[in-house]
Amino acid sequence: MSLIVMKFGGTSVANGDRIKSVADRIIRQVEAGDKVIAVVSAMGKMTDDLVAIANQVTDNPPSREMDVLLSAGEQISMSILAMAIDAKGHVAKSFTGAQAGIITDGGYTKARIEQIDASRLKEALREGNIVIVAGFQGVTKEGDITTLGRGGSDTTAVAIAAAVGADVCEIYTDVDGVYTTDPRIDPKARKIDEISYEEMLELADSGAGVLQSRSVEFARNFGVVIHCRSAFSDEPGTLVKEVSDMESAVISGIAYDDSEAKVTLRGVPDQPGIAAMTFSKVSEIGANVDMIVQNKSENGLTDLSFTTPSKDLPKVTEILDAMVKDLGARSYVVDESIAKISLVGAGMKSHPGVAAKMFSVLAENQINISLISTSPIRISVIIDGEQKELAVNCLHTAFDLDSDSLFEETQLSSEELAAKAQKGR
Ligand code: ASP
Ligand code: MG
């Protein structure tokens, strides 16, 4: 008998029929003798719809109220799933984040889990229930509802798996695992059977949307094995776990991110304290900064470039306007048509020459690099957004990641995938 946490994303619970097949899937597991805690996301695009409703009344909703609103999405899917399981003759009990004992800090809309008191969940399991938990939400010590950031149900699932000592945390989604790159960009993308926490973290941080990066951090810290797999088939997906460097591929995957913009401050005085001042102002307004490059100085003036999420631009340009005046900087320019391409692989540590090869491949394809940043297992470059696909395709081939067969699933809609899975049963 195993204790399994099964997390179902929005697409898997998008309507009544899908919820019924999720119920079937859970029941099969239970009938095989396992105990199950299911964690659910909101149905389909419900979270986006709730955000849109808030935006009908204000551009700037108070974050506390936003969390009260958004947590409603998961409360709907958890109760409907419990009803579907009940209708099939099994016992299920659903719990909100607060009822499940998930205590967070007060960082509304991106709260962090501080502690989980899983006693109610454990008791419900002992009583023979299939336990269902609303993803993406928790509660502060003071009793206020919080949410864990978009995609946060993954984190709920992993945190609960850690708290109850589950054997595995299965994340069911609409793709059948983690791919070497996004199959929509490169149909030669290959499914990865096993990947280390470190590599998965770098990929998730670099724009690969499969798992929320905080969930991977949590899994690494508590040694939770994640099995990322399709809700529409029984095929094994990708295991995210401890993998020794010896066993790692040189390059595991390529991620891209086109949600950032590049800002360049021109003609800034090249003297101590300028960078400190710039970035403390930027961080005060809560904008993230990713890559930073300072160019060589001429006549005591230098250029300072950095990347920041495009959504933070309105706030960032406001401070830059003020800084141009205060610092005596000449001007600033914003380039929104950039893409970040990241090559990730733990084998980089022991194989020199990866960066050189990456840059030559890009050069051969007339792709210009404007910024570079690295970690021990990642190399990221900023290029022209128009060349994103070309860059991913040529790097994917050059680093031997191509699959022998083309990814066909991209041709199928989720409905067709579901139908295919139904037949396969
Ligand atoms: N429903 C939330 C979202 O759409 C959380 C999640 O699905 O993981 O971001
Ligand atoms: Mg997700």
C-alpha cells in the first residue's frame, strides 16, 4: 500500500465530464489498495476569469481581497470532485487550505507556506476517506485567506506530500511530462524520463511552464519525488528527483522566456553607488530584475542594462524617469521584443566548452546575443524575440536533444487527447 498525492491541474478538471474521469482515476488507485490525497486547481480558466471580474471594478484590487476571491476557484473544484467520487460509491472529504492546516505568511497573492498541520488530513485518511485538498491556498496565523502565486497548486501538492510523508507526488497535467523544450516551438522535443531537482528548478525559473518553481524547491528541500504525467493517459511521465551528476546528460533541456523586457540606462556617471541606488529603487517597487550588464565606461559615463518582467515596466519606467533627472543620466531605452533562451544541464559542470558551442551555433545562424548570464548548470542569452524559434531549434539539434519521431500530440486538442485516452483504457 502506498500513500499518493495526486494533483490535477485546471485542464484536467475543466468540466463535469473531466472531473468524473479524475474521480475514476483516483478510485482505480484506491481500489488497487493505495491511499490518496487529491489536490485540485480551479476548473479550466476560472482563475483568469475571476481576475477579469476584479478588473471590471478596479485596476488596483487590494491583494487581501484578491486572495479571498481567487481561493474560491479551488473551493468549487474540490467540492465537485468530492461529489463525483461520492456518486461513484466511494467516500471523499474535501478541505480548503485552512481546513487542511496550511499556514502561510501574510504575503497576499504570493504567500509562502510556513507550516502544515496535517492532523485533520491524516485522520480523514484513517477513517477511509479519499481526501481532497484545494490547491493554491492557505491561511495566515491570524486566519486570513492567502494564495500561493499563479500555478501554486503544484506547491500545495508537494508540501502536503512532504507533510504526510507520501511515497510520491503525482502532478497530472495536459502534457505527458517534462520535455527537452516546448513541443509547440520544436516538434522534435523529447520527453525526459528523469531529471534532477536542480535542473528542473533552472528550467522552471527560465520559463518552462510545467511546474511552479517553488514546488520544485520544496520537493528538493524535503526529498519529495515528483512524477509529472498526463491526466489523459497511463503512460509514465517524468520523474523529478535526486539524480547524481554522473548520470546527468550534459544538456537536459532548453527553456525560453519572452515575458521580459530589456531596459538600458544610457550615459550614467561611472562611480560607486550608482548601481546600488538604481537597483534598490527598482526593488522597492517590487519589480524583479533578472540579468544585469554594465558596459565599459567612456569619459566617465557608462551604460547599464537589465531585464525585468514586461508587466513591471509601467512601475519601472516611472522610477527611471525620476532617476534620469536625479542621476544626470542621458536617457533610457526599453526593448520589449526580446527573448531569453536558457540551456540547462548538470553535466555542464564536468564538460567544458558548452558556452563556446552555444555561442557558435547561434552565430552560425546569424543570431545576435545582447546579454549573457550563467549559473553552474545554466547558460542564458538574450536575443531578438523574432529569432526565438530559430534559436531553440538549432540549439536543440546541436546539443543532440532531437527525438527520432516528431511530437504529434501538439496536433491534438485536449478534447481529442481525452478521447484518445478513453479509448486506450
Ligand atoms: N488556479 C491557480 C492558477 O490558475 C493555481 C493553479 O492552478 O495552480 O494559477
Ligand atoms: Mg500549472
